[in-house]
Amino acid sequence: MPTIQYGHHQVNYELSGEAGRPVITFLNGLTQNANLWKTYAAHFVPRGYRVLAYDMLGQGRSSKPVIDIKLSMHADLLDHLLTELGIEKTHLASISFGGIVGLDFAIRYGKRLHSLTAMSTFAELTPQLDLLGAVMLQGLAEVGLPYLQSMLYPMNMSSDWIAANRERIPAMKRAGYIGNDAYAMQNLMESFVEFQPLTPALKKITVPTLVMNGEFDFFTPRECHETIRREIANSRLLIIQRAYHAFTLEMPEVTMRQIEIFLQQVESDTWQGDQSVWIAADDPTAETQWLPLAGDWNRAVQIAPPNGPSKAKRTTAAAPRRKSAPRKATS
Amino acid sequence: MIDPALYDQARDRIAANGFTPEIQTKISLLLCAAKNGNALFHSGVQWVPNFGVVQQFILSQYSREIEAVTLLGRTTHWSQNPMLATEGARIIAPLTLAWGQVMAPPGPMFNPQAAYRGITLGHAQLARIRLLPVIPEKIDPQDPYVVALQRIEQENGRMLQTQIRLLKNIGTELPLEEREALVEQDQLLVDGVFSEFLAWLAAA
């Protein structure tokens, strides 16, 4: 992997595809690295794009600061990397921890973006996320990296995926244990101590923005993405069916197809950033990919009108009714 | 970063032959040398005045490093081949030399630079010398030596918190970039020793 220098830090990156083509930059989440975007490069390069992926500071083969790393430093580094590589503008697709970096970059360096895809991420620490982050940090510091890894699999992936990959998980954990350093993870997580909500600045993001959220993502649930959708005028929210937090890993075909459609819309000037909400088809070969959504996307259950149409099988039994008050005993 | 292939080769060697006395001796020689160096440093700084609550962490780490060495001494099935000790000493020499520099008169208690180096070197050892990936999947998890290695590695992660907190919060006039560079320098040193060690472990 080639490298650039950022201050005294070394940053490893991979840039594939012919020069002059539009660039898509991918940013990964915690405990991941640039290699995980190879499938995406294999998909997008033959479709006329260049793909840039790099190990963020503290991850993979890039430098892993011990003492200090400000959250804002990641966006500054991306700006530097693009300049070093002679890339004026890029599409940016980022997930989870990388998603926050993506939002920060779009706020402060929006002129360098054609578009933003924000996946499984958040602009502010909700009380749930705040406590979850504290538990993850505590587990990492007091029990160790293997504990955090074990915790992240069920938080990131579906039961189906875990069942299908159960035998491979020990080998994947081992590779992750070799490739990651607990102190560097801890340093990245501790950078949230000074994290200021990005929400008030989201309005500054004017580039086309696709917000993607897994239907069943309980790590960064709908409310996190709803905030982003609501604050960015030029956005749309796309819900990935039956997906959990790490759908870029679990459902790469579906994810790549959605990003591809979005980028085509942006590049052909047909994108409509109207803050509408859509559902992604779960078959990436389906003719219609973005399906309209009925009901309240912030709810997990949909309440049908009393006599309204419903696809759910209706019971023939009468709806339970409140019993009448017991009669008063007569003396 | 240490080449993952080195871990794979060492693990494959152990999977093929098991934790033989030679393998156990090699591992214990490295771990004991690293831990003795760190313990020596901690014994040298534990009476620094005005340490406050930090003193308790220093004393605790000193004790836990000694415990780890004792645990290894008890559980290792030591080889009787003296050439292993000779070759082990050669591989570990850069660490021995570095700890010698830290402890050289006037010693870390009276030399802030040496004290800082002791913390960065301890950090690098606790963070980068990791043996869990060389333990084969199908090894007996109740094997006393395997249990000892797992406990030591988990404890390393906990002990590392002392170095992390000290590196983040210690009062020093060194600029941040210079401090990070010192940390990275010792990581490279430890990575070099550990890479050569893994190759030695994988060798017949």
C-alpha cells in the first residue's frame, strides 16, 4: 500500500482506477480498515470511477497515535490526502465512525465534495449512544480487545450472518486482533470526550446527501439518521431492509447498488434532495430499487387505521374491549 | 504493524508440534526479559516524590510484572538446551539495551527523559508483544501454559492503562508531536524484536 505523510504520521491508502475519472472515497468504522473496501473498488472501478480507501489514523497500517488525536483531525487529514493525491473533488461514502468524519468533512470542506453518503452513523451522541460508548470503552480498557470484538459482532451483524459465519468468526477475530491495537482504539474512542454535536452545523451541508440506515440497526437507530435527514435540506433517507449496523459488510451487493444509483443521479443532475424517505429493494437486480415508504419511518410498528386496508392477516375475533366496571355489590 | 504472516507461521509451527519445551522456553525467555525490564523500571520510579495516586499504579504494575514472571517460571516446561538462552538473549538484546539506557545513572527517578522513555518502552512492550494469535485453535484450553499466556495477555491490557494515562497526562514540556514520535520510536524497536522472535518461534 502506498503512503503519504501527515505531520509525523504515516497514512496508508489505496487508489484504484484511471486518473481523470470521478473519485469515490470510502471511510470505514472502528476496528476496520481500507482492505474492507476492496469489493467496492472491484465494483465501481469497472463502472468508470476511481476508488480511494485509506486506513484512518489509529487503524490498519497507518500511524496509531497514543497520546492525542482530535476528532476533527480525521477530516483535516482527508483534506490533506486529497490535496496530496491531486484530487480536487470526490464523492464521499462513509460508515459509522467514518460517517462522523464524513459529516465533519462535509461541514468544513464541503467544496471538495460532489456528494455525501452517510451510513449507520450519527451527528450527536444520544443518551443511548453515550452510555453504549462508555460501556464499550470500559470493556476495552478493563477486559481487552477480544471482549470488544466479541461485543461488536452481535451489535453489527444479523443472526443469519452470525449463524452462517459462526465457524469463521474465531479466524476473523484473530485477524482483527493482529491488525488492531487496543490503545489506538481506546484513543479514538476517548476522542469523543471532547466531541461537540455536529447537528447545529449540519445545515451547512449543501451537497447531495444520501443517508442510509439499516432497518434493524439498534446500534445507531433511526433517530440518529432522522436527525441528519431533517437537518440537511439536500438529503434523502434510504432504509436498507432487514439490515443491521454493518450492512456494508453484510450486504455489499445491496449497498453498492444503492450508492451506484445515487451517484448516477448526482452525476446526471437528476438527484432530488427533498428529505424524502425510501426503502431500498433487497434484490440489487430488481428494476425498481427505491421503494416508497408508507407510515412513520421512526416507528418499528405501524398502526393501521381502525377499518383501513392492511396486508396483515386480520383476525376474525372481535377486538378486545374494556370490560364494564364491576357492579357495585348490593347490600 | 507486525506482518500477520509471521503470526501465522508461528501458530502453524505450534499447531504441528504442540507447546514443546523448546517453544515454551522461547516464549518465556522473551516475556520474562520484557517484564523484568519493565519491573526494574517501576522499582526505580515508585518512590518519586509527589506521585500521588500514580504511585499506587506504579507499585501495582511492578507487582503484577513480578507475578507474571513467577507464573511463567512455574508453568513453563523449560528446555535444557542452553543454545536457546543464547539465541534468545541475542534476539532480545535491543530491549535489554534500551532498558539499560533507561536505568543508567542517575536513573529514571532523577532523569525525567529516562522516566519518559521507561513509560514509552513499557507501553510498547505491553501493547505490541501479543501471543494470543500464535495459540492454535485446537490446543487444549486447559493447558496450564496456555492459560498462563492468556492471563498474562489480558493483564497486559489492563496494566497498559497506567502507561496510557501517564503518556496522556504527564507534565512535560515536550511538544505533542515529539512525544508521539518517542512513542512510535519504541514501538518500532519492540516490533523489530517481536518480529524476529516470531520468526524464531516458527523456525524448526
